[in-house]
Amino acid sequence: MLDIPANVWQRVVKSSLWRSIFRHGYPDSRKNQSLAVFTNVFLHLHPVKVRRHALAIPYTWCMGGLSFFLFLALTLTGVLLMFYYRPTENFAYQDIKDLETVVVFGQILRNMHRWAAHGMVITVFLHMIRVFYTGSYKPPREFNWVIGTLLWVITLILSFTGYLLPWDQLALWAVTVGTNMVGATPMIGGEILYLLRGSLEVSGNTLLRFYVLHVVGLPLIAGFVMAIHFWRIRKDGGISGPL
Amino acid sequence: MIRPDPHREGVAARLRRRQLLRLGVLGTVLLFLAEFGGFFTGLGTLLPGFFRPLKTEAFGGKIDAGINVADLMQFFKNNNDAPYLNTPGRFFIIHPEANRIMAIYRKCTHLGCTVPWNAGEDQFHCPCHGSLYDKHTAVVKGGPAPRPLDVFPITIQGGAITVDTNPTTDLQRTHYDPQQATAVS
Amino acid sequence: MAPIRGPQPLPGQERRLRLLAFVKQDSVVRVDKRIEDTAMVWPHLLVIEFIAAMLFTGGLFVIGALVNAPLQDVSNPDHTPNPSKAPWYFLNLQELLLHMNPALAGVIVPTIAIVALMAIPYVDTSRMGVGTYFHSRKGRQIVVFSIVFTIAILYLLVTADALMKASQLAPITFGVFSGVHLPGTTKPGLYLPFFPQGYAAWADLHLPGGKSFIPDMIIPTGVMLFFPVVLVLLVKRIWHADRREWMIALFTGFITTYLLLTFVGTAMRGQGMDLFVPWNVPPPLP
Ligand code: HEM
Ligand code: FES
């Protein structure tokens, strides 16, 4: 229906502009398929070939990949929310209300951000379960399992810091209860609690601290640790499989 | 151990020197990291750090109770000794016995919920796990709370009541004792 | 000078270096080499990833359009709602808090759990069973057994704790015994006749260290050490489990505990964090 005339297509792919962007032909040959993957910064996290069973959805459940996907979705929706949200005692709650009532598509963005965050907690947990039951933590992947556990903890903390931001009753008391647990640390509990909250009880300072951690600190850390995680998957020989 | 060994020569002696250097580098890095950490966190209440601002909100410092002694005593008289609430300071002033007052931190000693005054039951009743505290002395009457509500020190000057609301230095007690309360003349 | 080995550049081309472009199949990155069939990432893997991403985007959009994120009244430090709960993924920890010393529940146990998780590959170092689910038929049976074992023990412990802490003053109904009136109390519900003032109050009077020592520290620590050991011994006894297999038992016990406590904290705790049956939890007070 919408066939591009062959000569136009030829002209386009032979143009110097096109060839400055893509250094390979249409990926229908093995060579071009390989080049397509490893000359592309986004795709080159992948190897050029994978073992066939690694494609099996019943094997990986795609959970690692989907965790990463949700992380990206959260980044996108989160940045959009940041355009309207001010992390102070006086504005935070009202800004969320405004997002819901006066910002076009604000409510759905907020919902997507919220549910994706819950979803990521679930997918990361399922991913850990599948990695364990398939024995994929065994040598040479020991260290990647450690990195993974770290990612799990970071995911939980990311979610938790975000929980305070709406500054409603749910947020305030969930975080009060949650941080009180940290305060139970023997000896240094009170000190940690103060550093975390920036005040003696949950207050505007806490809101700002959690905000900075939630939108900058923890995503950066998570990004770095994920980079290590993905790098190690390849260096450890790709997805695990039967010996 | 670190001095060059006179019995060894050449590579062996030099290796020791390398160890010294290595220790030095390691030490410097550790010291740097410690300083870096210290800069951010400070060291307890002794040393301030970046994340430990010198001044925060009103709560935690000395707060005026918002009522003078005479009015407070009148308040107790009119309300059958119901506690007087100060919201920014997060404390109640209670009336344990004649001519004594006491400021108590309204944070449940169990898991930190805000303890409200329950006028119907004539006692403090924590909503979270049901700890009960006495109307006059705030000692535990029931529930999981491990100890009575904590006491903030009170100073009275010319009828004005000032309460030191720092929860890290408040008085934690096991029972009521008149010493804990402040006398009003 | 050491002799030069390997292929030499042609004269005049010494500086023309090029990084690896194509690497043969069993290249440097493959740690374990074996013969098998492979698939090109483009298109086979990328298609799967693309479809998964599209499904999730669509799904997320639909959920976002249908279900609104909660937003309650503006925060009010003067008013604690009843019950006050942490986010659901921390309710397992909050549940632990109800049963033991706060330092134990909030800090020590989670820290140990995470370190133990990280240590798994350094304990189970064999490479047996990589790439297949549950290792073997035996492994599958062990998983089922561990789940059943953990659920049974946990429910027993949680219920027993709630019963023991009930008292004449505050009997417990679990949401189903509101018709029961025991002698010695005006309120409906159950309590243990030999602890009329509740186990915690009894411990305060009669046990060394009061309620904060034996009931809050010694017993929970004992329970948390005892049952995992029993589980491992059982699977060793019944299935002659090897290290991978008892590791499966322990990990299954861990995630079952994790999920079950999350469930108890989310769906079975009502006002005052009292225990209820999931279908009869009273609504929270605002
Ligand atoms: C932010 C969280 C995480 C992301 C985005 C992530 C991502 C991924 C991805 C994309 C893979 C490729 C295979 C697959 O999809 O199953 C993978 C593999 C792996 N992950 Fe994760 N992961 C995360 C957390 C974890 C956790 C919590 C663990 C374990 C404690 C873990 C341990 C591993 C291991 C050992 C592998 C190699 C598995 C194999 O070779 O079969 N990861 N991860
Ligand atoms: S926090 Fe008040 S009873 Fe638990």
C-alpha cells in the first residue's frame, strides 16, 4: 500500500546523511544483523548472538528486562511529574492535587508512575526468584547475584522515598513508621534517624531530603549498579543455561 | 618490619619500602574517606556536619508554652485536669498533683505514634496498638508501651512557661515521681 | 630485549591498529564453552523485548487510566490514623516489629537476611543444576514441602502470639469470635485463662528482664534459628538433600516468610494492628 519506490529508497540509504548515521545495510543478513546490534549504543548491551534457550520466556519470565523497562518508564513519567511538583511542606500536597485536577493528563501520569513503582518492586522480586530457582547464581555468576541483591534493596528504598512525596496522611505516617524502624538501630539509631529526617520528627526537611534522594541520588546509583549488572551478565557468559 | 632489612639486599629491601608506601597510600585513602564521610554526617551531637544543620524547626528547641502559669492553673480547674496541648511543641502539659505541672512528649513510647487525649475515656489512648496512659502522670495503664511518656524539662520565669522540647535529651522514666514535675508557686 | 612474538605489522603500517570487530562464536567472553545452537539477537531477542515492552506500556497505560493512585487528606502530624501502616512491601518488617524487639525486627534481622542472601553463591559453590528449574524432581518436592512447612509454622506462631498477648482487658476476636464471652471479662473474644492480664504483663512480673528480654528477644531469636535448622534437617533426612537442595529449602522458606508476612501485615491487621481473619478486617479509622 505504502510502498516506497525502490529507487527512492536506494537514494535515501545511499545518501551521505543516512550513511553517516547507519554504518550497515538493512539487517537481513547475518553480517548486517550483527553490525546493527553492536554499532548501536543502546543495543550493544546485548551480545550479537544468544543461546537459543535464553530466548525462552518460561526460562527468564523476561523479569529482569521488564524491571529495567519499568525503571525507564518511571524515569520518564517521573521527570514529567517534576515539572509541577515542589517538594516543600506548603506546596507538595497542593501540587499533587493540581496534577490530578488542573494538569492535562496529570492524573494518568501520576497513576502510571505510582503503579509502575509498585510493579517494579514485584518484577525485581520475581526476577530474583527465577534467578535462584534456575541456579543462575552459581559460578561464574556469584558476584552478579550480589549486585542483584543490592539492586533489590535500592529498588525498595527508591520506592520508599517516593512514598513520602504526596505529603498526605498515608505518606506521612507510612514514613514515620518506616523510619522509626531505622531508629531502632542499637546505639546509633537516633543519629541515623536525624540524618535521614533532617529533623527530630518527619518534617519539611525530611520531604526535601527524600525528594533529592528519590529524583537524583538513588536513580543515579541504581543506574550505575544496573550498568555493572548488565555488563557482568555478558562477561559471565550470557544468560545461564544447562551445562 | 618496615625498615629495610640489612640482611637483605636489592629487590627484597626495596619491597619493604614498597609496603610502607602502600600502607601510606591506603592510610591516606582511608583518612580521606573518613573525612569525606565526617563532612557529610558530622559526628553525633558533638560535631556538626553538612546533613546536620545547626538550626531546624521550632520543635527540638526551647518553646514557649503559649500560656502563663495562672491561666494554666485556671485551665486545669475548668477542665477537670484535662491536659493542655501545645501543637508545635508536640507536648501536653499535665497536672500530676496540686501545684505541680509536667510537660510530656506526645509520642508513644511503643512505636512512636502520636498519642491523643481521649476525653471520653479520661485518659491518653494511643490509636496504634492501644497503649493507655494515665491522665495525671502519663504512666502506662495498659497496652504494649514499655515506659511512661517522656518528660520535657520546664522552666518558669515570671509566670511564663518555657519547655525544652529536645527529644534526645528528654527524661525517660519508669514510674512517676514528684521530682519529675515542676513546682509552681 | 624479549623476542617479538606473534604476527608483525607490515613495514610502514606499524601504527595502523584496529579494535576487534568480529569475534568468533566461542570468544573471550564465554567463560564456559560448550556446543549449542544460538540465535541472532536481531531479530529474535529484540522482537521479544519489543513485544514485552509494548505489552507493558499498554498495560501500564490501561491501569493508569482505570485505577487512581491514592491520595488522602493533607498530612497532619497531630493525628495518627489507626492503624498506621508502612508501604505494603515493608509490612513484613512491620509485622516482625509486632513480635519482637524493635532493633531485632527493624535492623538486625533484615541486615542478616540481606547478607545471607548475598552469601548464597559462596556457600553453594557447585555448578550442578545451573539452567534448570529446581535442580531435579527432588528439588521440586523440596520446594513444595518447604512452602507448606513455612506457612503452617508461621500461621501457628502469629496466632499463638496474638492469643498469648490477649488479656481480660483486651481479649482478641480475630474477627470471628465476637460472639464468644469468656468469664472474667466484659468484652467479647478470647484470652488464655492462665494469662488473664496477658502474657506480656505476666512476663513483666515473673520473668527476669521483664517483657523486653525473654518474650521480645530470646524467644524470637530462638524461633528464627530453630525452624530453619529443623527445615534443613528434615529435607536432609527425607530427601538426603545435597547443598543445593537444602539451599533451595532455606530460600523457599525465606521467600514464603517474606510473602506471608507481607500478606498478614497487609490483609490481616486492623485497628490497633490487631490480628483478624482476612475477610473480616474492620475498616481503618481516619
Ligand atoms: C533493578 C533490578 C534488576 C534489573 C533491572 C535486572 C536486570 C537483569 C536482566 C535484564 C537480566 C537478564 C536475564 C533476565 O532477564 O532474566 C538479569 C540477569 C541476572 N540477574 Fe538481574 N536485575 C535486577 C535485579 C536482580 C536481583 C534482585 C538479583 C538477585 C538477587 C539479580 C541477579 C541476576 C543474575 C544472577 C542474573 C544472571 C542470570 C542468568 O545468567 O541466567 N538481578 N538481570
Ligand atoms: S505506638 Fe502507641 S501503642 Fe504502639
